[in-house]
Amino acid sequence: MAGLHARSAMTAPFSLAVAFRSLSIATPKRSFSTTPATQSIPKLPESAPVYPYGPSKWYKQSDSGLYGGASIQFGNKISKGRNKGKTRRSWKPNVRRKKIESEALGEELFIKVTRRALRSIYKAKGLDNYLLSDRPTRLKELGPFGWNLRHQIMQSPTIKEKFAKQRKAYGVPEPPTIDQYLQMKEAEASTKIEELDIDALTKPRIKRRTTLAYGK
């Protein structure tokens, strides 16, 4: 009996060590999340126009919302206390998620928007007026997300009817469709190629050598 007690006493620490070794300190992963999903850029058909300014080079996060041209800024934090000096730091734009109503689409959109862009939307009296502005500065600050949302609003029946009434009032003819526009451009390019005089353009120029007569 004494030998059995001694053997169990000897094996107890080893079994405890194995038990503690199998435990994991890492927290288990949650199977659900209360935070909303990250906003992605809506995909458009291939016939849609391409955003002329392209995606952001330095602040990729601004491509997934309406940032109004705001970007991350860098500077120095100056300490005036006992340890005087400069510390490098950054300032991120004030971004929030907000529901904004679109009259053309007939629904509320949950958009990532900065305080700067939200102020411009309120000034324009609505999201549709903000996106449909044709000013170059406004088009540049829309970003890919705002550009795609602008195209969706322009394709809605409400905005199409509004533009048709304006064209009728000012006597402007109906614009061609995308297929008709591409056919017109191809026809113009083919006529320009036919009118080109390739022989005259590729013929080498003969340069005359001029000699200078120096006085004796």
C-alpha cells in the first residue's frame, strides 16, 4: 500500500503538468459580431462610365464612402513641458455611419460619410443634388463610391423623367445611347484613318546641306 501511495504521489505532478500544458490562454473567437459589415463599393455594369480620377493612392479607406475630399493628415505634436520636443502624429477625418435618404432611389442608404461631406449634403438640400452636381471639384471629391452611386441615381426612372422634362423645356434633343455613341466614335475614327495620307507623312524629308563661306 505504501508503494502505491508513493507511486501516485510521484505521478500526480506529471499529470497536472500535462493538464496545464493543454490549456490555452488565447481567447476563443466569437461566432457572431454586433458591428456592422464594412461597406463595399457597389459594382456597376461594364457599360457604365469609368471614374476619371481613379481610386485614392494614399488613403484607400476613402474609396468606400463619401469623404468629401478629406484624407489623413500628418504633423508634429509639440511638447512644451519638461521634455520639450516634437512627436510625429496623424489626424484622421471625422467619419461616421449615417442613414441618408435618396429620393430618386426611394430608400435610406447606410453610408460612411465625413462631417465635411455631410455639411455639403445639407447645403445641397439632399443626397441626390449633392451627387448630381457637375462641378469639377464636386466630381473629384466624390471618389469611386460616390461616382457609382451617382450613376445609379442617374439611371433611376425619377431622374430620367426629370432630365427629359428639362430637355423638352430647353429644346435639347435626346442624347444617344451608349451603343449609338460608341458606333459614332468608331465611324469618326475610321473616316479619319481613311483621310490620312500615309505616304506624305512617312516620306523622309530631304535636308539641304548649307556651307558657310568664310572670308579670307
